[in-house]
Amino acid sequence: MPGLFCSLRSTELQYKILYEVFYIKVMETNMAVNIRAKGQRGEREVCNFFNAIYAEIYAELGMQLPEKPIAQRNQNQSAVGGCDISNTCHHAVEVKNHATPQVNTWWKQTVQSAKELGRYPVLMYKIERKGWKVVLPLNPVVFSNGEWQWYEVKDSIRAEISLDDYRIIFKAHAKQWLIDRGSIQ
């Protein structure tokens, strides 16, 4: 009987180990899915932000708003590259929805993506319980051409603004874009 008890205990131990390994794998998979879903939620929020602005602009200009939303998630981004949101009037928008900020890393990614596309870099990020922030390149005020010789740039200078401030900037830009081109897309 002692042999049976030992084999029974080792079987229980094997089951326990298998259960723990399976549980860890499931949790890792769920975490990856949750992180991806959180990112997608952030992208949808940003699309809603842009589409609300577009609806206002079209109404102000007395134009018919397209049936489909104008700003949309770039679902092929991981496969073909590009920015997170399409149809943003030449803004290369990257969206981050994280618990901890990594603004320097995100900004480098945003600038690289914008350079590849020949667009204006815009980083929109949301930190848990802190709301949305927007990072844009900052064009320094230079009062004379001679001043440029003293101005050194190693990385692009950026400014962080509120979502409300970016809304004002983007609405003015998108309205003029629509007037000049007749279409957002």
C-alpha cells in the first residue's frame, strides 16, 4: 500500500503541476488579448473623437456627411505599417492606451511612422484614470534667419497638450483641409 499511496501522491502532484502550467498559459493568453483589446478600445475612442469633429465641420459647411465613419482604425497596421488611424487630414496619429506612460518610446515610433508616410506626427495617449493627452511637434519661434545658426536639434522638439486643445487645433485644420480639397479622404 505505501507504493500505491506514493504513486497516488505523485499523480496528484503531476495534475497540480499541469493545472498550474495550463493556468499560467491561459492567463498569459488572456493578458495578451486584454492588452490588445485595450489598445483597440483606445483607437475606437480616438476615431469617435475625430468623427465627432468631422460631423460638426460638415454641418457648419452645409455638406452631407458620408454614411461610413471618416476616421477609421488601420487594422492592417501590424502587417503593412502606417499609423493607427486613417483619414486624419495628413496627421499620422498613433494611439496608446496604457497603465504606465512611455512617452519617449511612443514619440519615437510616432515620428518614425510620420516620416515614412510624409505626414505630421501626432501621439494621442491615455493613462489609466488620467485621461487623454496629445503630443505634437513644436515649431520654435525664431525671430530672424540668423537665429537658426544657434538652434540645434538632436530629436524633434515636442509639446504635450490636452485633448480639448488638440480638438481646437485639429478642427481648424480639418475644416480648411475640407474647404481646400472638397473631401477629408
